[in-house]
Amino acid sequence: MQVETMIFDYMMAVPEIVLLLGACLVLLVGAFSSAQSHWTFGLTQAVLLATLYLCVQPFTGQAIELFNDFYIVDDLSVLAKSSMCAFMMVVVLYSRGYINTHLFPRGEYYALSLFSLLGMMLISSANHLLMVYLGLELLSLSMYALVAMNRDDSVSSEAAIKYFVLGAIASGFLLYGISLIYGLTGTLYLSELSVENEMGLGIIAAVIFVVIGLAFKLGAVPFHMWLPDVYQGAPLPVTLLIASVPKIAGLLLALRLLMDGLQFMHEYWQQSLIVLALLSLVVGNIIAIAQTNLRRMLGYSTIGHVGYILLGLLIGDSTGYSAALFYTLTYALMSSAVFGILLCAERMNYGLENLDDLKGLSKAYPWLAFLMLLLMFSMAGIPMTVGFYAKLNILQALVADGGIGLAIVAVVSSVIGAFYYLRVIKLMYFEEGEAIQREVMPTVHISVLSIHSLSVVGLFLFPQVLIVLCRQAIG
């Protein structure tokens, strides 16, 4: 019986096992293949496709606990893993041209990306605080190495050091919070934390430390210092990765800790999240206006979007959680498409580093400018794009919960954020730029990017497809 249980556990964890073996194989192939070899790219995509296929296999809809209840497979983990694998495939595709041109160590980049995805998948299925921490550290260490990959660039090295130091401090806060929780409750299982325990200063302090760790990983104010620097200093493919897939993992980290583990402490961590959400909305959107570097502006806009995600989390019920999940998935969709455009322009020697570089883009590459216009509209939450529904779901959940004041602040912040998004459109369509010699856009890249970007309109027309999945995942 015990052997049968062990076999069943390993069968349910096949996606993670395949991903781990695939990452090791990619690393080995990259070490022994030439610089011109395309084996690592093809092998990485094959590993991701196999993992995605295994993740989306028919599921019973019931939560299954594995490995002595350390690991859980449920609708939420299945949706998160499938989404992360799909986004990672797109990230790898967009990154290929940049890596080939800049002679990056391909094997290391692809292998570290796969290891980071493995860490995210561990977080998604964690039912134990040690498993949460293990997945988080695997993700974080992979990201530190990816940000520092361009060793000859001083800006990149500075961003990596800042990211590593602040990340280590945040991990310390989270680990200390976990140790307090274990000392006070006597368990590390998330499902067992949900029972009522005697409230005291100790458990409140533990919750505060956990929230601080979460705030750093999400990039919420005032624990956001690393995010704009990393967006600007990291190699462009790494920025693309950080801006998309880990956002889903960050939300799953919050849901596992707050929804599955510390729901009984909702009235305490809700107050902390209100402060973090308001600061993120206001500070992120206002400071983004003053930025001249495009990637840094997108970094501060990310902080504003994190504020919206926190607004959904602080509600503390299934409506708020599903709204936050929907917002996170749509934001990952939009953000990865925007950086996909930047990488496409980079491949055509049309660097979009500063906002002024956008001038005249509509004349040089009208289709690329149109896709950017759609994405800016969606990020601003303008109707006819899915970003509108993402913000509307959060606001409706807030109003239904009685948070009318928070909803008003969110709307005002969104209006402020629309300024710098519309400024991007103004620069592309109404400002004259230097005469740039047109180059042919990469066919596969622009084809995938077009479908990717146009999906923000498709999801506006049929939002229930994703909304139902999110509500079913939360349960």
C-alpha cells in the first residue's frame, strides 16, 4: 500500500520531474554545443511543451495531497502551472534573437529559466511552509544569476547586487516569520494553520514578517527599491522574464500563505495590505510620470499594477482572490507582449531604450506601433481591451466588500497612470523621429507577437473564458 501511494505521488508530480530532468539536460547540451548551435533553444521549447502538456491533463477538480501532505495538486495549481509554462514558452521565443545576437551563454540562460520555472511550480503546489520557502529560494537564486549574466555591463552588475542583497533581506524576514509561526502553532502545514489559534503579539509579529517578505517579492511600496533598477539594468530577455511569469508565482505565494494558511488572521494582515496597496498605487503611478527611460517607466507602472493585485487580496474572500488572479494573468499577458515588442525592435536595430526613441515608430514600423498602442490602452484600463475588465473586477469586488474609499483611490490612480501610457502613444504617432532605415521584421517573432497582443482585444470580447477558470481555481 505504501509503495502504491509513493508511485501515485510521483505520477502526480511528473510535470516537475520532467522539468527538472529537462533543465539538467539543457545545461549539459549547452556546455558541449557550439555557440552557433540551436539545440538548446529547441530542447528548451520541447521541455516546456512536454511540461505544459502534462500540467493540463484532465483533472478531477478535487485537491490531492502528496508526499505526506507537503504537496498539493488542485485547480489553482493546475491553472498557475499551465499559465506559467505557456508564458515561459513565449518568453524563450522572444529572447532567442537577442541571445543569438549578443552571444549570451545560451545553455545557462535557458537552464536558469527552467530552474526558475521549477521554483514557481513548487510554490504553486506547496502545502507546507518549508516547501514554500524551497520554491521561493530556487526561483530567487535563478533570477539573481540571470540579472547578473551580462558581467561586462556595470549597470547590470549594480542591479544584480542590489537585487541579491535586498532579496536576501526579504527572504530573512519571510523565514523569520515562518519560524515564529512554527514556534507558536507547532506546525508548518498550511492546512493546519487555518484553525483558530490563540491570538497574541507573537502571531501578529509573525504575520507582519510574512507580509514584508511577500511585499518585496511582489515589488510593493516601500519594498520596491529593487524593481525599477532591475527592469532597467538586467538584459532585455531577463527583464521580459521578470516582468511576466514570476508575477503569477508571486500571487500564488500570497494565496498559499494568506488564503490557505493565514486566513484566520485576515483582520490583521488586511490592514497591512491596505497600506501597501495604497502606497503602491500612488507612488508607482506618480513616479512613473517623471521617468524618461522606457524600461524604468514600465517598472514603476508595474508597482501600480501590484497595488491593484493587493486590493483584490485584501478583500479576503473568493471574489477578491479570483479578481486578483484574473488581474495577474492579464497583466502577465500584457507585460510580456510589451517587452516582446522591445525585443522585436532590438532585433531590427531599432533600440527602444528611452521614451524619445519611440518618436516616429508609427512611420518606421506601423504594425509594431499599433500593437504597442493596444497594449498601452489595455494597461491603462481603457475599454475594448482586457485591462478594462481586469480593473473593473477589482473595483466591483472592493465596492461589494464596502471598500468604496479604496475603490476611489484606485480609480484616481488609474487616471494618473493613463497619462504616461497615453504619452507613449503620443510619441509614436504625433512626434517626428529620426529617419530610420527599415529592416524586415522576424516572421515567427512578429507572428506570435501579433496573436499575443491582439488577445487583449479577444479577451475583452470573451472575458468569461478566463474569469470562469479563475473562479473555478479559487473554488
